[in-house]
Amino acid sequence: MYDLETLAKVTSEICRVKGWDREWDRGGCYLHLEASEFIEALRGKGDSSREEEAADVLFVLLSLIDGNGIDVNVVIGHLYDKIVTMIAEEILFNKKQLLTWEECGGGPDFSTWAQARLKNVYNIEYFRFQADVINRIKDIEDEADKNV
Ligand SMILES: [Mg+2]
């Protein structure tokens, strides 16, 4: 499989060669269209599978990212940061728990993740985010202390 940076460059190049405009007005319309088709597939409507429609959304999104000069690795960095912050805030403010590797059964498999979801806790080891989440919790607490 390819990394997102490669896929973004390839999808953008295909659009350039085909003359598919990646400006906000045309490309944006296709993003809306493909998102709608994905939602329809989730509802069991249409002829394409959910996976095919999700791939269409990713194709348009990645081509728009690269086609507008946005670094996909910066996007992924923002996504990672958002995820870490959301988990840290849930643990701090909604009293969710971190599961240890042993509590998760020692392996990052689907049943472990499903088990963590059933317990309404975050399986941090599964995501390998634990150190970053703990640091973010400290950042949030330090920021709160400054504002007291
Ligand atoms: Mg589609």
C-alpha cells in the first residue's frame, strides 16, 4: 500500500492530466458529491459499495489537498494533534480511563479494540498514543493552573 503523501500526489496528477479543476468551486462540488454518495452507500442505497464510495471521497480529498499546495503530512500532523487532544480532554473532563497493554489483552487486534469500546474507555496502547496523551493532559492542566 502507498502512503497518503504519494496517494495525494498521484490523485492530484491524474486530475491535472484529465483537466479536472482542483479549485474550490469545481473540486469542492465533487467533494460534496462524493461525500453524499458515501452517505448513501452507508444507508444501503446506490450501486457502489461503502468501501468504493469511501475511496471516491479520499480520491477527491487527497487531490484537493495536493492540488491546492497543502502538505498532506501537515494535515496528518493536525489530525494526530486533534486526536491526542480529544482523548486527553475525555480523560480529564469525562473521567474516561487509559487501559494498559495487559488490560487490553496484550495485542492490538479488533477484538481488543471492541472490548475497549464496550468498556467506554480508550485503548491507548492500541493507538500507541499514550505518551503524547499523557503530555497533553499535563499541558491542559498546566494551562488551567495558569488561569487560576
Ligand atoms: Mg462516488
